[in-house]
Amino acid sequence: MTDLKDATLHKRIRSDISERILSGAWPPGHRIPYEHELMAEYGCSRMTVNKALAPLAESGLIIRRRKAGSFVSRPRIHSVVLDIPDIPAEVTARGEPYGYELQSRKVRLAGRREIEELGLDLPVEVLALRCLHRASGRPFALEERLINLAAVPEAADVDFMRVAPGSWLLSHVPWTEAEHRISAANVPRATSILLGIEAQAACLVLERQTWRGDDRITHVRLTFPGEAYDLVARFAPQPAANPAARR
Amino acid sequence: MTDLKDATLHKRIRSDISERILSGAWPPGHRIPYEHELMAEYGCSRMTVNKALAPLAESGLIIRRRKAGSFVSRPRIHSVVLDIPDIPAEVTARGEPYGYELQSRKVRLAGRREIEELGLDLPVEVLALRCLHRASGRPFALEERLINLAAVPEAADVDFMRVAPGSWLLSHVPWTEAEHRISAANVPRATSILLGIEAQAACLVLERQTWRGDDRITHVRLTFPGEAYDLVARFAPQPAANPAARR
DNA sequence: TGAAAAGTTTTGTATAGACATAAGAGGGCC
DNA sequence: GGCCCTCTTATGTCTATACAAAACTTTTCA
């Protein structure tokens, strides 16, 4: 019951409770002790109990209702923390030498399809980049990226032969929102040739759209050969670190 | 600066600060005001300021050091909350009629490959299920599931003709950990026939392994026709609700 | 000069009390 | 029975205070 790992009292109360919930000892719907009962049990003040319970309510593990009490929440949380890869870091983390190659770079007005991908209304100057990431010399991912030069004019002067656009953007442009779309696709022949795979082989496609406030910063499509790549998300419900890993 | 949406003071302080960080006004490394400065600015007690800042530190957006102060943390968080679908809910949420069909059900000793998928050491009795989920009559997902009967003996008596195994497990068996693997694959011919797609069409494959403590509960592989299905994760860094959606 | 000691500042945790708010429980009235 | 009002109870938020721990700064003393 008393967990010696957690030094402070409110953390110990919190982990005692979440442990009982997650072990199934307290099933969904079960009423957990009132604050004053926990005060008595742990011999502490109500603020301390409240500090233990409030984050459990915020994370959705319990539901609190005035007068009624606190209850283990019914619908089990069903979301997962997915670690989205920064490709150079990802490849080197696997212990493979990382290679990067800028294949094309153009500044131009966004085409119709690109306007849609960037979600813009009117034509705008974009920087269009296509890069190939390699692991141990083999193609690892094809990156097709549009950068909105109206929002990030500095990008026009960066030497993307040397630095990958994802890394540069991540460290130079703050963002407030991102949307990821993960899908499977049969890619066009040109793409399959670049990736060195068969024409009909399935690929994992990760698209990311990034905003800063209302400005669209960038849209990127990463195409991974399906055979060689998985995304792995591990959910350990405690709001601790997220130990995501990849094959 | 002052956000009228957030009724309570500590939430307003919290969102004011995270807003300035996420907009880039306070870049990584920037020292945010001391607690006593925020007390003066908002005219409140230190406990209230602390209640605003503590979750920001816990979520990793800021780093707090005694004597030195609190700072915007350097490495930008790069993970994403992905909403993993409960298929019946998912289909009906799209406004399509949901159909479910149990295709096969067997209790048997786990085969070699299945032992590996369940991560077991020795042979064990499993319940093997194959179900097809339909949306508007069309195949939506193929579910291939193994349930470890040593861990969940009750599953042997459930009528999985009527209730989908995912829904039953979710509401009857608590779990403590889950690992998800997302990949793209060209599926075997038998699967493509079941899903009513071309033999070489790419599919999105979602595998989930669930634990309760050290016991493996279930392993499931969901295969979605790639053309018809995306996973979408929207990252809005506020630790509020996760507004995930799907195409 | 240089290392140890003392002081200062900031965060971390906890207490006790106060008032507000929501909502279930029960009683009385039509 | 059904409806409204009041009473009660549990949570929600906040204050003021206290002491502890960490870490940077200054002073002291060998």
C-alpha cells in the first residue's frame, strides 16, 4: 500500500490510488474514498489529498462529482502517446549511419494541390523540397516538404544541402499546433524507384501540418518503405515519461 | 493575455504562461517570472501560482530549479496523442451503419507464431477469434485476436457472435499497459479477398498487445484497407482534451 | 589565496481555515 | 404520486503561513 519510492505524501497517495485502479482492485464505477476519509487514512490535510486527486481527475482516470464523491471513470482511456521521429535522430538511435540527400529545391508559387495541402486560400510563395534520408546507405524515407515563405521568410536563405529541413525548422520556428495523419498507400512508380522498392509495395505515409497561431508553417509528407518501418507507441497510464520505442 | 475562457485563477495563469511559451514569445531557455512576481502580477497567493506552475513542470513544458527560477525547457516536445479507435464507436461516429460478423472462433493451444505474438514462454490455451467489421455493409476492418485464457478464463464463455471482443475486453478486463504498432503492409491474398480489395493494395495494420501487470491479456491485429482509412492525431499542446479526429 | 561556513533566494511540500458551488436526500405541500 | 424547498455533504478554489531543501553568493578564517 505504502510505496516507499515516492518521497512526498501527495505523490504516494496518488500512486496508491492509481495502482489500485490499474490493477483492477477498484473497477470502473467504484467509489474511491472521500477526501476526509483519505485525510484520516494518511493523517494529512485536505489540501494534500486534493493535490493527489486533482491530477487524476485531470488525466481522466477518475471522475469527481460534488456531493456524490470520486469514482473510477468508466470508459477506459483509449489514447496513446506516439513519439514522432526526428529522422536523423531516429536512424542514429538504431546504430545505423545516417545519410541525407537534397534532391530538389524550388521557390515557386504554390500549385493548386499544394495550396490545398497547406490549407491556404490564395496563391503564395512556397519553398518546395524533396529529400531522401538513408540508413546504412539504403533509402529510409522520402521527405516532400512545402514551407510557407510568407510565414518563414528566413527559410529561403538556409542551405538545405547540409541541414535537413525538419531539424532546421524544429529548432528555429516555434509552433503551436501540429496535425499528423498516418496512412498506408501504394506509392507512385517514381517514388518506389527512389525508395528502391517494388512498384506495388505498401508504404507507411506520415503527413504533418504545422501551425504557428493561424499561420501555416509547413506541410511534410514522409514516405517509409512499409517493410522496414513501424511506428510504436507504448501506453503506460502513469503520467510519467513516455517510453516509446521503435523496431 | 487574460483569458476569459478559463474561469479559475490558477488555470488562467497556467494558460497565460503556456500561451506565451507556445507562441514563441518566451523561447526555450527564457526565465519565466518568479512565483512572487506572479503573485504580485495576479494579486494572489503563492499556492495559487504554484498550482498553476506545477503541472507545467510535470508535463515538461518548463523546468524549475530552486534558487535559479523556472525556465522554458529546451527540447521541444515531439510526441503526439493518438486516439486509437474503438471500431463500433468509430463507425457510428461517421454516421455509417455498423456491422459485425464473427468469422471464426477456436480454443486451442497457441501455435509457435502466436506464442511469439503473445510473448509467452510456454504453450498456453488461447481463444483465437477472427471478426470482420463493416461500415455501410462494406468491409471496414479485419480483426484477428488472441485472448490468453490463462489470464482471462471468463472469455471462454462469452458469446462473441453478439458482442465484439474489443468492446467486451475493454469493459471487463482492466489493463495496465498497452503497446501499439502501426505499419503498412501488403496483406495475404485471403485477407484482401475478405476486405474486398485488390491483392496488392496497401493496408494499414494496427497491432495492439495488452498487459495486466505481468500477464499478457490479448493480442489483436486490425487490418484496414489503406485507401479508406487514416489515423489522425492533432497535437494541441495544452494538456486539455485531445481533439483527435479521423477522415 | 583558497576552502569552508554562513547567508540569501527560490522552489517544494504541507497545514488549517474559509467560502463557494454542485447535487443528492428528505420533508412538506398540493 | 409528483413537485418544490431546504438541509446536508463533498468537492473546488483560494488565502496565509510555515518549514525544508537546494543552490547560488558572500563572508570568514586558516
